[in-house]
Amino acid sequence: MPTDNQPKSPSPAPPTTSGAAPAPAGTDFIRQIVAADLASDLAAGRPPRTIVTRFPPEPNGYLHIGHAKAICLNFTVAAENGGRCHLRMDDTNPSKEDVEYVDSITQDVRWLGFDWGEHFYHAADYFERLYLFAEELIANGKAFVCDLDAEQMREYRGTLTQPGRESPWRGRSVQENLDLFRRMRAGEFAGGARTLRARIDMASPNIVMRDPVIYRIQHSSHHRSGDKWCIYPMYDFAHCLSDAIEGITHSLCTLEFVPNRALYDWVLDQVDLSALPSRPRQIEFARLNLTNTVMSKRTLRLLVEEGRVSGWDDPRMPTICGMRRRGYTPASIRAFCESIGIARSDNLVQFAQLEFCVRDDLNRSAPRVMGVLRPLKVVIENYPEGRVEHLDAVNNPEDPGAGTRKVPFSRELYIEREDFQEDPPKKFFRLAPGREVRLRYGYFITCTGVVKNDAGEITELRCTYDPATTGGNAPDGRKVKATLHWVSAAHALSAEVRLYNQLFTRENPARVEEGGSVFDCLNPNSLELNTETKLEPSLASAAPGQTFQFERMGYFTVDPDSRAGALVLNRTATLKDEWANVLRRGGAG
RNA sequence: UGGGGAGUGGCCAAAUUGGUAAGGCACCUGACUCUGGAUCAGGGAAUUGGAGGUUCGAGUCCUCCCUCCCCAGCCA
């Protein structure tokens, strides 16, 4: 269970009536099924079963936000019902898996705020038992050793519209199958030379049921079992049995496994489960898709391998480690996963939904600070040269307990370039010639002059301040339309800031055009490097991982690339920006 | 094309199993504000993919049609 800021979800009402009792309202179909199962136990006079779920990643890549949806679902459904959730490495294919990934996976799940207790498992640890189940299938005449090679097998499988043909090896005797299978295990045959197949129905309209391979020979060493095995079970065989072995009650997976459910149930029907704690049930839900990004592990891997991003933890990546580096909090990711719901229809969630969740969380927790991304020098002509004041600034208006800090003010400052316009449009209430604005926690200033270079670019503003408005308060109660953030030029810290934009320009990059590539819509401007940022001096001691709100600019998180005196910050998210909406609507003129 | 899954405001997503379309995000308006942030109040937006049918009554049931997604790895 998450321990920090955990979004409280109401526990389903205790089931009181028969198995047909209405499920609690306002909850997704999976929670309704779980509630109904519990209700049916009660109705039958049994003690209600312990709900056991599992998150079963294959350690062949890094976890992403789509996995977070599954992780939140599995762990919270279990927790809401007083059950438990296992973390299981689905590591049945040694050629693609690595410990590097199991380490990152456990780290990410823990970081998200979930605890699997002692229930950390590996499918590889079940290889011996799985092998025995396979022999049981053979003994029951439900599996056979097949000598067809991969290409032949494809031909025999048939097509979507044509039934397959039975393998010539389908009729081998139990004895021969057992002997061959044992010799497969013993390493007598080359990789790919033979397979163990379930004997089901080559004419099934469900292709998954056309005598699927359940064991293959692969002479490669496994990250966990080493060289102990040279035959490895396939997903469809290993997964359902692993679930049964662990006592999983509800095996939640994504929609693409719907056709596999027939095989999941078939395998469980063929073996003696009586010594096992449960007969698990597979339930599918729709995977998460997010606008302007991709969730496919293959594509994410290509982004990394082709150097289009800096690594799996590039802050533009939808990976958990990328989002962590970007500055997303575990609570914000959990809140997001809760907000999108669980259903069976394909979906494409807008990135704005995720951004809302980070802002919502960071607004409450992030210390405020002033940072100028595109500095424009301001000289306050009537402010004494050499004078420095240390003004009080509130650390977090959402959290009075966060206290205040001192910010130096002096004659020469930087303000944001975009906060000044020489010829301001109608709805622009920031600084302009002759106009008065407030410098946050500082003074009211009035622009009295504009200095330009030979190219006609504004290089400096001349202003005057009203000494009576110290701290930003006007004793005469006069109002000002805008409050600007600023930084004292002499005291400013320089920093590198990485401004991130969408990785892909199209809403759904996964939908590739004929003959095209996902990378056709890669956003060339997804990373904007800014080296001119000036920060208030309080940031000097900021440590990697810390997130701040730069007032009026957004949330920024200190990157691990930072070194003493050389801060690097990632923009986690911008603030909601009314002015940007005005500009977008073209209503500023 | 065989099998399977799914279509509810721009995006997610509910709907007590037939009783008259929640909520969130986004958007817009106003209030407030030393962040054009936050907060508060309000608003627009859906003939529930389409056409028929059953019914006093249909998002929910029936029929037909359309669209999208998944399956032809010795991947998961």
C-alpha cells in the first residue's frame, strides 16, 4: 500500500445478499466482479476467499505509465479487499531478459508506493513444477512432441480463415512423447529442433487453440536459473499455472490476451489443481494510451538504442524512471491512474489529464522560488547603487507551515523578457512603457525607458520604483494589474534548464501511415536547452530530485546531472496559463 | 475474410441491470487574488456508432448494418 498521500478509495460495501447482489456503484467492472465473488462465498456459507492479485512484468524492459495503471489496479484492488498482490517476474524467455530489468522494475514499483511484502516471485522458480505439469499433460494424452520446424509449423497452422492441419507427429504414443520430452530437457537436441505442443484442435477458429507450443528448446542461460534448463515454457502454459501455484484469485491483464483466455482455462482444466490454493480467473481490461507518446516497449527501446533520447530515464520518456527524473511524484501518478478509470474500451487519454494530476500534487507541496528563464535587465534608476535589501518571501502559500525566506533586491534586476512589451496588446497587463507593475515581494516599479541595441532589440529597461511600496504593498491602496517575478542580477545563480515538450507531434503516434515509421512524427523540439536562466540564490543548496515551483513559470526538478555550482533543472510541467489561452484564441489584439 | 473485444459531450468514464444520460479532465464566464497559479461560483457542449423492432418507457432487450481494436512468434 502506498503510504504517502494515498488517494482514498472507498472500500466496496460489504456484500450482504446473494451472489447476484448489485455491485457497489461508482466502481469499475473488475471491482464489481471481485465484490460479487466475495458475496457468492458468503451466500454459499463459505468464508470469503482472500483476494490475491499479481503484477507480472517480463524483465525485458523498463516500466512505463501504462504499467503503472496495471500496478495501481492490482495492488489497490487487493488492498481494498484485505488481500495481497504479488510481484512476479514473468521470466520464461532467457534470450530477452536480464537482471538489469528486474532491478529497475522492483525499484519502480516500490517508488510508486506499493509493497509486495515477501511475495516476490519468479516464474523461473516454478520451472520444475511446470515441467511436471507438462509431463502430466503428456501422460493424459494432451500434449505431444512435435518435430516440425518454425516455418513448417506456420504452414500447418492455417490462416485466419482456413483451419490448420494436424502435425504428422501428433499421433506419437505417450511413451514416446515422454521419452522425447525428457531428452529435450536433457539437452539432446538443438535449439528449435523440437517443441512440446498442446493437443487441442487445429481447426479451432481461435488460432491460439491450434495445438499451441508450450515448451521450446533454447540453449541459452537464464538470468535466474542459469544453465539448469535448456527447455523453457511458453507464456500461455507458464502464466496460468504460475497464477494457480501462487493462489492468485483474479488474474488481471490487458485486452490483447482475450483470445488467450481459452487456453489459460484449457491448461488449468487439464491438470490436477487439487493441491493448489486457487483456480485463478483471467479478467482483461483496456491498456492505457496517452496522447503524443508511445507505450510499446519495442518503440521505447528503439528511441533509446537509436539515441533519439538520452536513455530509458530521459525525462521525455513515459517510463516510470523518466517521469521520476522529470519530477512527477508517485502520488501524482497514482492519482492519474485512479482518475482514468478501468474499462474495456480502447482509449487515448489526453496528456492534459496527467499534467493536471502533477500540478494538483505539486501545487500543494512544491516550495515557491523565483527564476527567470529569459532574462531582461532592469535598472531601477532611483534605487541607490550598491544597496541590497533582503525581502521576505513566502515559501508556499498553500502551506503556511513552509515559512518564509529572504530574497535579495538591488538596483539591477532581471525580469522575464515576455513580461514586457513595448506596444502591449489589449489584454496584456504586464510591464510596458509608462506602466506600473509590482515586483513580487519587492516594490512597484514604473517603466521609464527602453534601451535597444543596433539591431533594434531591447537590451535593457529603465524603471523607477516607489519606496513606499516596500514588500509589494501600496499604502495608498492603489492597485496594479500584474505582479512579476524577478531576480537580483548581482545575486543571481546561473542554471541550465531543460524545457520538455511532447516527444511526438501527432496525438496517436502508434498509428503509423503506410510505409511510414513512428519516428516520422518525432518532435524535433521536444527538448529545448536553456542556459540563460537566472535563479534566486536560495536555490544554491538544491539537491537532485527536489522540485520547486518557479513562480508563474512552472514546476522544475533538479536533475542528477547537476554539480556544485552548476545546477541543471528539468521542467516538470508548466503552470496553467490563462494568458497563453488568450494568445491561442488570438484575443490579445 | 474466421474468431474475439469495443463504440456514451473534445478526452476519460458512470448509470442501482428497462424508469427518463453522474463525475473528472479540457474549454468558456464571473468572483477573489502580491503567481494571468491556487481557490470559489456558474456555463456551453450527448438525438448514448446507425437503422429498425419490443415496451407505457430502451444507453440498457431483439434484428440488421457501420466503424475501430486484438489473434496466423518456438515473444509476453
